[in-house]
Amino acid sequence: MMNKGQVTIETEIAKIKKALLKLGHMHPGSLSQQKRSRGGSPRGGIYHQLSYSYAGKGHTKYVRPEDVPEVKQEIENYRRFRGLTTKWVELAIELAKLRRDEGRLKRRITGKE
């Protein structure tokens, strides 16, 4: 039987799972503006760059101006994903601790330790 603390943690984990399902597309990294100087060339000016690490390797990609809003949203979704999964792991650890403590208490009461 779960105690009140366990029920509360299970409820929070369920909320996290629902929030994860709603995230949409995601991408790790950060978006920055870079200045290209080509000595008066029409290709000079400001452009956006996506930088991220994946599988231990750094990556940098050019982002078209029309794609910037979408990439910003994907980065935000990824940031939220990381926060939610970190919280889920914290709650899962606490829940496991509560379950083990409850099991120890039951074994002491029943004398099966």
C-alpha cells in the first residue's frame, strides 16, 4: 500500500509524463548571431548559427532567417525536456527510497528481517 508521500510523487511523475508528450520537436544547443565580414561583399552581414554537442562531438550549423523562430522553439522544447526528465529522475529516486523504507518497516513489524 502506498503512503501519502508515494501517491504525491506518483502524481507528479504522471504530470511530467503528460508534459513530455506535449513538447513537440526539439533540438539541443544554442542559437547565436554571427557577423560575416566579406569586405563589402553582398554575402557579408548578420546570420544565425546553431551550435550543439551530440555523441561527444561539437556541431555548428547555419540557420536560415526564416527558420530562426522554429529553431528557437525546438531549443526551448529541448531545455524543457531536460528539466522535466531531471525532475522525473529526482522523483523516481525519492519514490524508490520511500518504497525501500516502507519494505524495511513492514519486515520489522512482521519479524521477517
